[in-house]
Amino acid sequence: MTGLKSPVLEIKDFNVDYGLGDQSVQAVRDVTLTLHRGEVLGLAGESGSGKSTLAYGITRLLPPPGVISGGSVIYHPPGEDPYDVMALSNSELRKFRWAETSIVFQGAMNSLNPVHKVSTQMLDVIKAHEPQLSAEARLARAHEMLKLVGISADRMDAYPHQLSGGMRQRVMIGMALVLEPQVVIMDEPTTALDVVMQRQILAQLVELRERLDFSVLFITHDLSLLVEFSDRIAIMYGGRIVEEAKSADLYKDSLHPYSEGLLKSFPALRGPRKELAGIPGSPPDLRGMPSGCAFHPRCPHAFDRCSTEIPVLGIPEARNDPNRQVACWLPGRVPVG
Amino acid sequence: MTATETEPATTHEVVLEAEGLTKHFPVRRGLRSLFTRERKAVHAVDDLRLTLRRGRVTALVGESGSGKSTVARLLAQLYPRTSGDIRLHGETITVHGGRKFRAYCRQVQMIFQDPFASLNPVHTVRYHLTRALKIHGRAGKTSAELEDNLRQLLLRVQLTPPERYLDKFPHELSGGQRQRVSIARALGADPEVLLADEPVSMLDVSIRLGVLNLLRDLKERLNLAILYITHDIASARYFADETMVMYAGRLVEGGDSETVTQQPAHPYTRLLIESAPDPDRLDRVGDPKDAPEDEAGGEPPSLIAPPTGCRFHPRCIHAMPKCSTELPPRFELPVISGEGEHWAACWLYEEGAAK
């Protein structure tokens, strides 16, 4: 929430394809994004916009036929030299995962193994990464972590099916944090939960972040949630980032017509009742991406240039603010220089 | 804002009513309980009273597991009810299938949550719609008439030009278009009531409003009664004339949408509204005191052995001794703005209610 600190994860010109050769579709295009230490970066977009693919890509968890076709992901460990995650060998990667970067998956409630106790699964994580710890120390660590996420110690020996959805989600978050990683990627962590539970878990996450000082890449389609919970937001459409700004700036003064349309797609709970329209048309098909700006067939302000040239992400002319970027050809939004 | 506000309220005749509607699902008995006498049941819906009027949208809001989808299925007569009455135009109706069921669903149609699952992937749009028209006897005598009816249906759901969509398979359509096809299929019966079970929650955010606006438009043009089931109270405020809040199988609050969302009375409704994401609350980011009104950590109760008295009392910060023993009836609340009624099933309002 304070000024921007040093980067912890730098994604540069990242590209992901599905399939090879002429059958391939381009799911993520030229994404450049920086996650700073201690911030919550929101990544919003519709289904098929490439937001989950990006998350799996940067951790090299992408299942075939996904192929990372270019780009680098520079990780900055505290007090050490930065390195490229894409260049790690398998054994280095194994150490990097979970200890440095962990993921809370979309259906996190279902990513626990149903035949093992919560404690077994939790201890397993610690054992794999810190084999030098004694059994008591491991247990103490697991206890402490579960307490942090609000699960009492007597639930340690429960099986996943004995816990409610929200508790399972908390266990997953606890497991992601148990090795004190620098980066936590959350892929729609609360989509399957009720609003009441969602708010509790997110409030807890914000509290934990202040205590443990990790960075979060928060992926969701619910922009109204992101505006409230993240420091910065990047909006993806058709595999590219179309706008990036601080949450408050994006909410009050969005520059890309897509962000604007997305913000107008959420009926308000307070204030005057307004007639809303959403965005006409439907999200693009990756197999047949529109030429130029991928959003132009749905854009109310589209003009000739939009259908021929792909807009580049840059600091918009009209707002001379280094903290925001937009990819749009509209007057005043064209990048400086 | 809607046409209904300009018309006198008397034109909204009651189409479908439920009174004391109850559904208990029996729990499978394990070996250990085979010899005991008690038979356990999931109390999915208990003593529900609901009225659907022509030209009105009634929203049913609740968490997952609160029984709201069961209500839709009971009203569509897809489940037999444990007890209670469902009245169509004032007549109690119970159907179990066959001709009577078809006659019933000619008037009461359902739209399902997932348009990816509710359309048959091996058949075209034309097949789906023709079947609906034929079953309900509206296909016309000649093939030209049928063709015309099909075109009308697609035009109604704003899939234009109709020729482009008629021979498509579901996988060739986007989620929003698929949901429009399933709405067209429901309209094929020329129903009076639409039961929409989370019609937009599987769709992309940017196209949800398009579908809701379409439903509202249909409501006004065809004078439909719509039951809109959702977990998103903000969309209920946007779309529905009347909102009912359901918690653990019981209705806890109801009334005009604007009143319910702006002056929520029941502690559960307040909790629900407090918890909804609100971008205007930027200054309060991460404040742990953000989610008040909840003592039990957001857990809905087990419906096999629901709490006695008010089902919300274990989580309620205003709970009194009376709450855990006696079931609160509906208390009428003063309506501050507009017509309509506003009620809450909560003992807090016992004294304020009209004697």
C-alpha cells in the first residue's frame, strides 16, 4: 500500500502457446509484469484471457500441450542474486517451488489428498524441503501455521472430508505459506466459497501478509473484489495485458475501454440503481483472434487503426504517471515516446 | 426504473404460489444406525411461503447449500415435496410425470445454471427448439410455420440473424449464446413462469448483464413471472423487483429489493451485504474488523440436525435466549419508501411489528 518497493518477480515478454506448429494457439502474448515485494497484484480477466495459463507458465507447471515459447521470469531472492526461473534444472526447480513460490489452486478444496490426514500432508511439505528439521520441530511448525490461518490444533488429525470447504481452503493457504515463500500465487482461491467465507479468508490473508511479508499474485475474474483487496491490478484480454494501474486509479479512472466495460458489469450494492449494459459480444476465440487490438470487435470507441495495428502497452500520454500503463490507440492513451 | 413501477400493482396477478413448502431428503442409513429408530433427513427446505406474480421478478438469495435450488426444483415439480402446497392460478397441483407434468411445465419452465450441460452436444439449435415447440404443441401445421416460429424464438432472445444460429451445434456457440438458446427453449412452451436457477453465474462477467437485461426485457414484453435464484445479492438488487433471503432452508427476510438491500433487517442479510465485495470501500482494505455480525466463522449449520429456534442463532451477534428455543415468525416491518411489504423472521423485530 505504501510506495513501490523492490521487485521480487519480473515477468518479461512472456509467451505461451498451446500445441505446436500451425495447430498452435497463442494463449499468452508478450506479457511483461512485475510483482514487487509485499504487494498484492491482482490479475483480472474473463475465462480464456490467459490469466491462469500465465500463472502456470511462470511456475513452469504448465501441462502439455502448453509450451512456453519465449520470455523470462526473473526471481529476486532476498539478499541474493536474481536468477531466471525458466533456466532452472529440474532439481533446482523442485527446490524453488513451494519454498520460494507457492500456488493456491482454483479448486483448492479438492487439491488435498482425501486419503491422508491434514497433518500428514502438511508435514510432508516441510519434510521434503527441510529434511534437517526434527519431527517435533516439523510438527510445531505445522501447528503454528494452522493456528495462523485460524484452524484449531485438534483439527490437525482430520481427513479433508471432515472439514468444511472454507476450512479446507484455509489448510491450503496454510500449506502454501508453511515454508514462508516470497511469492504466493492464488488462482481464483475463493470462487467456490460463499461471500461471507470469502471475506473472512481474504481478510486473514491480508493480515498474514502484513506479518509474513510475502507478495501475492491474485488471479480472479471478480474485478470488484480485486479493487478492494489488491494494491495494483493488471487486466488481461485475449492473452495480453491491456491495462495496469493502482487499484484506486483503475477503479476511478480506467483508461482501456475493456476495463471500463468490466467495471460497469458489476451491479452496485449501494448508491443509485443504474441501468447497466455489460459488454456486447463475447470473448474472443483463441483460434481466431481478431487482427489488431483483440478487443476492437466489442469496443464502442473502435476506429480504423484498432483493427490493423496491435496497441503497445505503455505509459499513457494524457496521464503522466509512471505507475500506470495501457494498451489502446484512443487519443491520450497512446504511449509516450 | 422498470415498467412495473408505473403500472398499478393490481395488474400483477398471482400465478404460482407456494405455502408451507417443505422438502426433507432422507439420509442413507449406515450399518450402525440400522437398528436405531430415528430416521435422519436433510432439512433442505422448511415451511417456505413464496408468491410469483405476473410481470414481476422475485429473487431468492442464499449461500450454497441454503436450499435455494431445491426450491426451484420443487416448484418445477422435479422433486416430490414432503409437505406443503404448490398452487398454480390458485389450484393445488401435484404431478408425477406423464401428460399432467407436460401440461404443468407448459406453464412453468426452468432455466438451468450451466448452459454447457443443459444443451445436448450432439444436436443443433434447431433440434432443441423444434423439440420444445413440438412437445408443447406450438410447432404449427406446416414446415413453413415451424420455420417461422423458430425464427421468432431466436429473435426474441436477440440471436440475430436467426439463420446464422439455427444449424449450429452448442460447441460452436459462446456461453452467453448458449444460455440464450436455453432461454429460447424455455420460451418455446410459451410459459407464464420462468424459474431461473443461477442463470448467469457460469457466464463470463462481461456478458452476465446482457443476459439479465434480456430476461428483464422478456418479462416486460411477455408479462412473465420470473423466479431468479442467485447467491449474488447485488445482482438481485439490479434485476429483481422483490428479494427474499434464504438461510439454511428457511426464508429469513423478504420485501422490495431496494428496501431489503438498502435497509436490511435480519442479521444474516446484513452479514451478507457486509461481506459482498465493494470497490467503494477502498479505505477499509484488509481491516480485520471488516466482517462483523458473525460469531461462528462463516459456517452454515448442518441441515441434518439444524439448530433449534432461529437457524441463524449460533452465528448471530444479537442472539437472545429466546432465539435458540423459539422459531421466529414473520414480523412485518414499516416500509420507508415505495409500496410493497418488508418482513423479517427475527425476534429483534417482535416489538416494532404491528400488533
